[in-house]
Amino acid sequence: MPTYDKLYIGGTWTAPASGTPLEVRSPHDGTLVGHAAQATPADVDAAVAAARHAFDHGPWPTLPPEERRAVIRRFDTLHARRAAEIADLVTAENGSPAWFTTSLQRSLTDQTGAFLRASETLAWEETVTSPNGARTVVRREPVGVVAAVIPWNAPHQSALVKLVPALLAGCTVVLKASPETALDALLLAGILDEAGFPEGVVSVLPADRPTSEYLVTHPGVDKVAFTGSTAAGRRIASLAGQQLKRVSLELGGKSAAVLLDDADLTAFAPAVPYLAFVNNGESCVAHTRLLVPRSRYDEVVALVAEAARKVTVGDPADPDTFVGPLVTRAQWERVQEYIRSGVEEGARLVAGGPGHPEGLEGGTYARPTVFADVRNSMRIAQEEIFGPVLAVIPYEDEDDAVRIANDSAYGLGGGVWTTDPERALTFARRVRTGTFMVNGAPTGFDTPFGGYKASGIGREFAGPGLAQYLEYKSISV
């Protein structure tokens, strides 16, 4: 059983200043997974002080970029070696199914590789000559001390998408992890320690929300990088704005998958669980609205309902399980409330529904649920549920489909299904969202990821993600 009685502060394992140790329990059956130290504001003070000193006086920000890349490559090798161990631990902590955690962990070396390539091709310093002959040296410099605040649903992906570009840029980082996934966070700290970052450059602190807010508002922090709910993102943006801190936010989504009238349903049907129920539905990029032409509505509703009923729900450690338990009882209650809301607002329940799946009453399991006859004004179509709930919405024509897809506070993901590639691109260009799939085509780590509207500020992955941690300086010569 993993037990961490110390925090990782500035490269040193340090006893917490105070506070009650965390008990991490399995959402599958409530058994104890392990114990972890929990940070308090006093620990945040120590971590920020270490990061501040390392940035202001240490070697890391002034090292040649290739030397920082060498440390990141060493870290990436060490991290990749332990992918299976990390995946198993995350599954035990948060209930993400083993197929998902295993696949995601194995992909992270590709994510890191894209950041490394971006660093190699970046013009860290260049001379620009204007038409009048004036010369300016343009430098890209690290933004400073970064507070990286991450959620529990994909913890190492969320951590590395911030740590790696920030560190490559020359920043120092205080990583604030969720209590639900404190164990894998401190395991990550051990790998960072083994990689050999200079003193003060990295700290890892599992902590609750009040301590997270203390970190965000700490005067020693220059930038906040956050992944989580839109409500929390608004709060962080407000707090950061008062101090004019740099901020990047990767927030919620209510993405629409749109079937055009010529869509190939034999290709679409196997994708339904991955679009709507991936990671137990606890995914910001899940396609939780399905827009269907009225001419094919009954046919698609029947197909989707059958796909939901066939989804295997159970022990997340079982490789045959597709959907595991929700992370906490509070999250389970939240999802149940949304399902009841859908029924009360008049949507037609065609698969799943409230309560536990039969035989799984001992864990925080929700039934994969599909609603038909959904109006886009309903709560289940407008609000992020973060659970395995899909709303199927009819539309009249393509203009109506675009209108409904865009009728959302969010703009993170989405997709279109059609046999006509040009039609797909024309449709995709009309939807205001940061990422978009044509016939389920996957996105890559070498292209920007992020959202429009209430889905966030800034972009992650590769060059655009690295740029979030840089300041520009112009020197006239």
C-alpha cells in the first residue's frame, strides 16, 4: 500500500508543516488505496519560496535550452518505464478503467516529444530589421514561477502538459495535485527527483481547494496554469486578474457530435462509447450532445441506446471493463441529479437511468444513460455533467445543426460524421470550438488544444503550449 508521509518541496522530501494525512480510497469498493501527506498554506509558502529563489538566483532559467531539454528527456525515459505502474495506481485512485489509464500513460511520451520538438525549433532569440534599418533583438524568456493546478480525472496527462513546457521554457513550478489522486502525484515527484532538476525548480503538493486558492493568490507566483471546471476557472481568473498574473485555463466542455444525413452508421456505431462515455464520462472532451437529422432520428436513437446498453460497467481494474465508477460519492450524486433533471424536463430515457447498475451498489457506479427528444435548452444539453450521460438532439437542416452546436457556453471539442470530406470541412469551419474531429479522426500532440468561450483561455500542446510560459522582450540596438 503506497504511503507518502512527506511532501516534495523544491527538490527535497519534507514533512508537512501540519494538517491531516489524506486517506485515498477506491471508488470501486471503498477500500483503502494508500496514505499521502497533505499540504497547507505553510507548505505552499515554502514551495513558492524555493521556486522563487531558484528562478531569481538559480541556474535553471539561464541554462541553454538544450541543457533543459536533456533533463526533460531523462525524465521522460524514467516516466515511460513506469507507465504500467502509474496506470494501475490511477485506476485504483479515481476509478478510470484500466484500458483508458494504460492507453493514456503510454501516449505521454508522445506528448512530451511534441514539446521537445517545439523547443528545438523555437527562435529563443532573433534579430529583426525593420524597413527603416532599425534592428531589434527579440528574446523569448521564461514567465517566472508557475502554479500548476490539476484535476483528478487524467492526473499525469494534466500534470505533464503543464510541467514539461514550463520547465522547457525555464520556469520553476509548484504543482498542486488533487486529494483524490495524491498518491500518483507523489509518485510523479519521485520520478522528477530522480531526473535531477536543480534545487527549488519543482515542488509537488497534494492539497484541498482552500490551499489551492492560497497558492493561486500567492504574491510569489507569476503565472497560474489550471485544468478543471469552468466555475473554478472563473474564480482563478478573477483572483489572478486582481494581481495581473498570467493565466491559462483548460476548462469544461459540452461538445456536439453531428451526424449529417449521409453519415455511415456502421462506422459511427463502434465510436459511440468512446465519444460519450470515455473515462466514465469524466472527460472535458467527451461528445455529450449528439445532433441527428430528423430524417434519421429514430434509427440513430435505437442504435445509440443499444450501444449504451452493451457497455461493460464494472471493476475498473478489469481489462474488459469499459466504464468504471465515478470518482467520489459527491460526483455520483451530481450525475444522479442531472439524470433526474432530464426526466423532469421531458427528455425521453432510452438507456440507463438513475441508480446503480445491478450488482454494483457498493461503489460509485452510474448507469450509461441516453436521453432522446432533448431540447438544446435543457440542463442536460447545456451544462457539463461529467458522467456517462448522452443527450440526442434532433435538427432540421445543416444550418440548424450549426446553430445548435454553437448554442452553448462551451467550445472545447466536437465532431462531424459524413461520407463527404469537403462537406465535413465546410461544416467544421462553422462551429466555434477549439478542436473538431471528422469521422472520429484523432487529434495529435503537435497541434494546439484548447477551447473557445467558457472552455478556457490559451492553448496546450507543442509550440502553442510552450508559448504560454514565455514572455517576449524587444531590445532595440
